[in-house]
Amino acid sequence: MQSLIWLAIALPLASAAVLLCLGRRADAWGHWMGVAASGGAFLVGLGALIEMLGKPAEERALDTTLYTFIPGGDLHVDVGLLADPLSITFVLLITFVGTLIHVYSVAYMEHDKDRRRFFAYLNLFVAAMLLLVLADSYLLLFVGWEGVGVASYLLIGFWNYKPEYATAANKAFVVNRIGDIGLIIAMGIMFTTFGALDFATIGELAGNASTATLTAAGLALLLAACGKSAQFPLQSWLGDAMAGPTPVSALIHAATMVTAGVYLIVRSAPIFEGAPNAQVVVAIVGAITLTLGALIGMAKDDIKKALAASTMSQIGYMMLAAGLGPVGYAFAIFHLITHGFFKAGMFLGAGSVMHAMNDQVDMRRFGALKGAMVVTWVTFGLGWLAILGVPPFSGYWSKDKIIESAFVGEGWQPWVFGLTALIGAGLTAFYMSRLFFMTFHGKARWTDEVHPHESPALMTVPMIILAVGSAFLGLILATGDRFTTWLEPVTGHVEHHEPVLPVAVIVALTLILVALGAVGAWFKYGRAEVPQEAPSASLATITARNDFFQDSVNRAVFQRPGQHVTRTLVYADAAIVDGAVNKQARGWSSLGSASRKLQTGQVRSYAATMLVGLVIVIAVIVVGGL
Amino acid sequence: MNPMNYVILAAILFSIGAAAVLLRRNAIVAFMGVELMLNAANLALVAFSRIHGELDGQIMAFFVMVVAAAEVVVGLAIIIAVFRARQTISLDEPAELKG
């Protein structure tokens, strides 16, 4: 199956093409074909996994060249798929979670008349995402990278008849474009330095390049990762991306696409190996984003936006781990996998709540939903315990390892990164508990017309499966370091490092902070009365509610000056370039008007003109003696 | 007789014809002026042929006559068409092509 991995991309791609081409004729069965295509891709991935497990660890990677993409002299690019432990891990995450979300969407989008188009886009996304993770060169990765960008744009703006949703889609697209430029620059640097763009060659030659080159390439890659993964300073689009249907938020903006940046950093390990400064910047970006996201999450009343802030924060953890180097790579991916499960599960839970509450998202109008929606409450609760990092749920195994790794090192770094990660865990516990208690506990603050009810089985079953994953996946993968051993051929073997604090102390501190956060949230939002309108708050809360004024900053620093530049250019174009051409044309035109007067329409005056001309010609000939 | 006199006569005839074309409003009269100019040219051609002792000019005169015959046909047809359309043969009346 490993050599047939291209099928995993081809199936959803073909399904998307069929759904888009057939149009309304596929309305009746299109969604089930979408589910089947995604499920088929999962089976292909599973087959590849089984085949790989049967081989010794160092022979597991298989690079298949499908055809030559660009056969051009120095730039020779093949379309090749690399099925190694890292990419297969992603394939399984994408297709498994993706298939569950496909099933969920069948029910969630039931009353939408464009359900078939929705599934076409979902399949397109799955195909592009698989291409991204299976590509064996940066150029092919870039194809998938842009593909998921397009799918994300189409799905955020799926209900584009609402102008603000269409704007949100545009915003995501434009911000992502800034990151894409980073990837293009990185590819340019790598091509001039190494003369190739495939991972294998770059991995071999990276040691020979200068630190400056590698640092430049690393920072450009980081810019790309920041755009796609909504990391500081390109994080502003993720909150607005919640305009898309909730299954989209679960699949694209929580479990898979937004983690592509982390994948890119881990995949580019050879580059970062030689650029310690770039690596530190990656870790700093991760640390900033994890704090920023947590603080925003504490203030949001919109359930989806709070979850989006949480996603940002958790990806910040992954970036931090990826910035720690080989010691953190495996844990970054581990957290990515567990996060994919529990966050997708919670988003589906949020979708289920919205389904029950007439698509309301304001948590101040929720409360006491645990009685009305038991399955949603239990599954969401498991995701909540997982993200808090309560043992033995998934998040504990992955996040704790990241916090531990953050404390490894020398000088100021372990203290800054370690303490940020530690405090971040406490903040996470607070804002996730706040969200959980505000939604499911306390008193009912429902608006009059809602009658909460449990969602149909098509929606609850995927939530249950994801909840089971949130509960036990971490334990299963962490036992005997299974997951780190599995990734070792890609991320490299790492000797065990001792953190600057004893491990037991770190674990204990983490758990104490988590407990403090959760209990604090319980007193404020579980037991106490929650006002139905957001109360006036301190400057800090207002700042967090407004996403740290990131939109205003972007508007003032980039958008306005940019608009001035474009307006000046438009004016210059109209006044100078167009002006010159128009003036000239007007000149010829007035010359024509003047000479038109000669045309009198009088036959005899024409005859006179001819005669006079003739006389002049003869006179010239005679007098000039020609 | 000095053949140069014929050339002078041709010049006088041409001038009369040109004056007729320029000064008269009546299309038929102007048309006659054109014929006069053509014949003046013929006279000059024949005279030059005689002066130089060659036949080229005389051959040319025959061509001019043929062209003049054709021109008369077309010209008179135009005049009749104009008369039918506007009940006038004044040359100054049709001025639609004024710019």
C-alpha cells in the first residue's frame, strides 16, 4: 500500500471534481460519496501504516516518483510522494479526523441547500492537505500549501451571502498570502544555495551551507508557518475564520491545516539544525502566541472564537516545542495529534451546542446545557480534561512533555520558555474551564425561543469517537515512548536531557496551576451568577476581548499606509501616464477638427484648390527649372 | 505656320474651360468647361507631337478622347441623378460633405 499512497490524494480529489462537475445532479448522494472518498483515503493510509510497521525502522521511508513536473535544466522537479513515519502520521490524522467530520457534516449541513458543494470543498481540502504532507519537495509541498489555502478560503466564505463572512474569507486569504511569500523566499534561498528543492538533497547538503544562509531560510520558513498556523504576528485571521461552518472550523482551523506550519518547521529540521538563532525565534514566536492566545481566550464570549484563541495558543505550544530543536520535534507532533483529536472533538461539540441553540454562539446565553445534551456534555468534558492536561487524558502526555522540554537547556532560555509554558498551562485551564462551565453548568440563561435538544446520531457518534481518542490516545501512544520511537527515523534520536528543574517538580507545578485555573473558573463562572450581558471591564479585559487590538494595529501600520501608497500610484497613473496619452490624443483630435474646416462640400472650391495647386506645381517646375 | 501658336491657343482654351468650371453654377455649363479643358489638352498634345516630329502625343490624344467619352457618360448620369433627387443642377446646392 505504501507505493499506492497517491491513491489517498487521488480519491478525494476525484470525488471533489465529480461533485463540482455534476452540480445539482449529485445533490442526492454527493455527501455520501464525499464521506466514502475520505474514508477510502483513510484506508489507504492505514494500509501504508501496516506495511511500514512490518519493516525495520530505518527502511520505513519510501519515496515514489510519480512523474516529472518541471524538467528544466538546473531546475528539475519531480512529483514525488514521501511516505515516512512523519507523513503517514499526518495522513492518518487528516483522514481519520477528516472522515469523522465528513460524517458529522452530513447531519450538520442537512438543511443547507449547498451541502454537495460543501462536501466538494471538504474533499478538495483533504486532497490538498494530503499532498502537502506527502510531498517530497518544497515545491510540491507549496502546491498543497496553496491548495489548502484555497479550500480554507472557499469554506470560510461558504455562506458568503453575508458580507462579513465574505470579508473574513478575504482576510484569511490575504494574511495567508503574506506567509506564502515567506515560503517562496525560502524556496528561492534553498534553490540558489543547494540547487534543489527536495527534502532528501537539502537534508544532505544543509550542513555545508553558511549559518547566515540557513538563518535567512529558517526565518522565511517561520514567516510561512506563522501565516498558515496563525502565529504571532500573523494571527489575526483565525478568529474571523470562525465565520465558516463549524465542521470546517473543526477540520481546517483546529485539527489539520493550521498545524501545517508546525509540520513545515519539523520537516525543515536540517535547515534549523544549522541556524540556532532562527530556532530561538521560532520558540519565541511560539511562546508569545501561546500566551496571547490564552489571554484572548479568557475574555471571549463567543464559544467558537474562544476555541479559536485556544487553538492559537495550543499551536503556540507546538511551535515552542518545534523551536527547541530535536528534543522537541517529536513532542510537537505528539501534541499536534492529541490536539487534533480533542480540539476537533470540542469544535464538533460546539457545533452540536449551536445546533441545539439556533446557531447562537454567545456563551452568556448558554448555561446548564448538561441536562439537555448529555452526550455533548460528556464528550466535550473529555476534550476539556484532555486540553487541561489532567492525567491520564491525552493532553497530559503531550503538553507535559513540551513543558518539560521547554525547561531543558542553558542560560536564560529554559527559564523563559519553561515558565511561559508552565503559566500557559494554568491560563489554559482557566479559559477552557470558563468556556466549559459557562456552556454546560450554572443557571440556564437561554433566550426565550430556544429549546435545546441532543443532536442526531450522525453527529454524536463522531463526537464520541473523538472523545475516546481525546481520553486514551495519549496514554496509548506515550506508553513505552511508542510515538517518539516511531518518529525517530525522521526527527532523529535524542539523548535524554535533564531539565533545569526536577521533572517531578515541573509536573507538580503544572498540575497545581491547572487545578488553580480550573477551580478559579468554577468559582467565577460555574457557581456564581454569570451576567447575560458582558459587564464593563478593566482595560486588560477589553484589550483581550479585542484580540489585543491586532486589527487596529494592522490597519494603522500596514493597511492605511498601503492604501496611501496605492492611491498615490493610482493618482500618478491617472495624471502622468494616462495624462500624457490623453493630452496627445486630444492634440491630434483638435488638429483634425481644425483641418475639417477645409472640407466645405463646395465642388467648385475643390476645383479651385486643384487648379491653384496645379499652378503652384507648374510654377515651381518652371521657376525652379527642375 | 508656327506650331507654337497652337500651344498658345490650347492654353487660352484651357483657361476658358477652367474659368467656366470655377465660375459657373450650372452643372451642364461647368461640364462643358471640363470638356473644353480636355480638348485644350488634346490640342496641346497634338501640337507638341508636331513640334517634336513624333507620334506619341497623337496616340495620347486618342486615349484622352476615349477617356473623355467615358467621362461624359458618367458625368451626365451623375447630373441626371442629382436633378432627379433635388430638382436642381446647381453645383453649390449639394453640400452634404461639408466638414
